[in-house]
Amino acid sequence: MINDVYAQLRSLLMGIAAVYAIAFIAGAVVVIFTCTFVGEFLKFRGPRMVTCPETDEPALVEVDALHAAIGRFAGEKDLRLMSCSRWQASQTCARECLKNWR
């Protein structure tokens, strides 16, 4: 009788331990993913000074950081230019400055 109770208790504790182990691993994956995503987002956030390939003059550009961070996880390196200080001067911008973006 005690052996049966012990076996049931052991089985219950093993099940609980398995649930905790799975939850811990899932939580660790979420934390690693979140930290990596935030790091990618912060890397592309904010305006940057680049040299315009068309005019060889400095230009202040801003990239869509959320799109860039999501794209990195999808395996894409597509960057979207949100703003550029040279857009008022040139309406035919080919966005060549994004090709050398790091």
C-alpha cells in the first residue's frame, strides 16, 4: 500500500518537474528571442549621418527600425528608408545609401 502511494506520488512529482522544465526552457527561448529582437531594433533606431552616393554630400537618414528588426529574423536584409534630409532637394532618390548600411 505504501509502495503504491509512493509510486503515485513519484509519478505526480515527475509530471510536475517535466512541466516546470518545459516552462523554463520556453521562458529562456522567449527571453533570448526578445533580447535579440530588442538589440536589432536598437541597432537601426534613430537618425544616422551617411554620405549620399548621388551627391557625395552628407545626409541625415532614418530607417524603419521595426521593419528592419523583423526582417532580420525572417532572413531578409530589406531596409526601408523613413526619412532623409536630401529628399527636399532630390525627388528622384534611388535610396542607394541603404545598400552599404551595416
